Amino acid sequence: MEYWQLIVLFGSCFLGGISIFFFRKDATRDLKLLLSFSGAYLFAITALHLMPDVFRSNDPNIGLYVLGGFLFQVVLEQLSHGIEHGHVHAHEHDRVAFPWGIMLSLCLHAFLEGMPIAEGHQNELVFGIALHHIPAAFALASVLLQNHVRKNVIIILLLVFALMAPLGYVSSSVISHTTSIGISAYFDKMMGIVIGIFLHISTTILFESSVDHHFNRRKLIAVLGGVGVALIGFFI
């Protein structure tokens, strides 16, 4: 188990969430640029690293798990309203005492993403998860603020959310070391699900992070930057 990976997963998510208390209220423009960068990076590492690895397996049904992950993310978004990719859709008539559906779906989403990391040598996956959890945590904190949740409660909930991906990682690692089967027997299937989730999130980000789905210069630079970072990791 690589402890620095746990720190990256937890720290990026938690810091992304609490940054809501330090940034100006109207940070939509900067958040969209971060979304464009993270969406491009997620899509690029999925195409360059994750998909080639998982499709080298001898499982002829691996595509079913990719499709399952994609559809599972569609279902989760009915509860989370798209917060996984940084969207904040809160309206006065939608406000409730506490958005349980959003919190539960985000935690399940993050836990599942963290599980395949236990196989080892998944640095691209670690950074991909960490990067897209930054705007997700920021959006979660924003929704909680709009629902008049107290600041100390928001911090506790962000801690819970930030622990989910590391907890998925640790749980998989414990299973691998305490059972005769090991997590490696299910690695390709879990990775297929994560690939489906990443494909949904990244494409949604790229299509929805600008007005009327048009590229502008700043977004183009952000997208090229995300792809460029993934390419550097691929060739190095």
C-alpha cells in the first residue's frame, strides 16, 4: 500500500471542498476551466492507460462491465444531480434540510473508484480520481451551503467524502491480504466499471463545461493542458 496515494486522494478532495470558504462566491468561470482540464485528463488517461490494460485481459465480457459502469453512473447522477463533475444545480424550490441522495451517491461513487488502486502501479488512476474530486468536493460544499448546513457540519461531511476513495483502496488491499482469492481476480472487472464511470464523467464535463457547448480559447488551452499532462505520463 502506497501511503502517498492515500494522502493525495484524501487531501485533494478535502482541500477542494473547504476552498469554498476562501474563494469568492462567483467562481464559476475558474471552476469551469478546472473542469475542462480534469475532463480532458480523465478522458486521456482512460484512452491511453486504462482501456488498453483492461482490454488485454482474456475476459471476453469486459465490455459489459464498462457499459455497466457507464449506466451505473447515469443512475447515480439521478441522486447526485451531476456533482461528480462539478455541477451545482440548486434552486430555491429544491432546497431541503439535507441532501441525503447527493451525499450517499458521491460516497458510493468515490468508494468504487478507490478499489482498483489496490492492485498497485495505478498512479494515473490516483491522479485522475484526485483531480476530478476537487471540483466535485467544491460543488458538494456549495450545495450544502445553499441548503443552509452549518459550517462545522459541512467540514465533517467533506471529511467523510474525502475518506471514501482511500477507504475503497484500503478495503481492497485488506481483502487481497486476508483472503485466498485476492482482489487481483476481480481487478479487470472493477477497472471496467471505473472506465465506464470515467467515460461518462469526462465526456459530460467536456460537453457541458461551456455555454452552448462551444469551445473558447481558455477552454481549449485547459483541454489541451489536460491531454498534454496525460501524454507526458504516457511517454515517460
